[in-house]
Amino acid sequence: AVVSTQSTGMERCGMKIAISLIGTFRYCAYLGKYFCHSCHHEQSAFIPARILHKWDFRKQRVSNFAADLLGKMTGEPLYSVQDINSPLYKSVSDLKYVRSLRYQLYFLNEYL
């Protein structure tokens, strides 16, 4: 499992993994790793990949580090839906509508 690939220790703090405690570690949905209770306070956040590939806006439990990173990325235009998953425009009508508004604004810019 994932914990066995982390045989050298916890992802952030390096705490040694005791086999008897494996059930107590917390999984970070963003990084795909397990963390100890000190490094993972069960915060939740939106996962960009889940949104871009599955249109899934459910918050997932993430480590402290991931929550901080995702919090800093919020509101930044880091991903292009067109480049990552363009078929999403066909299946999500609101997204298609927003794209058409963006195109209209782009062409209106010439007249401002």
C-alpha cells in the first residue's frame, strides 16, 4: 500500500513508521501520502485535479502542508480547462456559458 512506499518515515516530519500505528495515520487526498497527527489536522480543501477531471467540488481531507499550499493557490488562474480537459465545456453548461462571456469580453476590449 501507500504506507509501504513511505518506509523511511512520514512525508513532512520524518517520524518513523511503526507498524502497530499504521491505522492511525491520516491520508492526504492532494499529495496521496499518509501523515502523522501533527502534520495532518484533517483540514479539507478542493482538489484541483478532481475539479478539472471529474467536475467534483467535494472537499477532501488534506495535510497541513497541502491545505496551506492550496489556500495560497485559491483565486490564481493556474490551470487552463481548455488545455487539460476541453470536453468539459460540452458536458458542463455553466462552464460553456462562462467561456462565451470571456470571448465576448475579449472582443469588447478593442472598443474600450
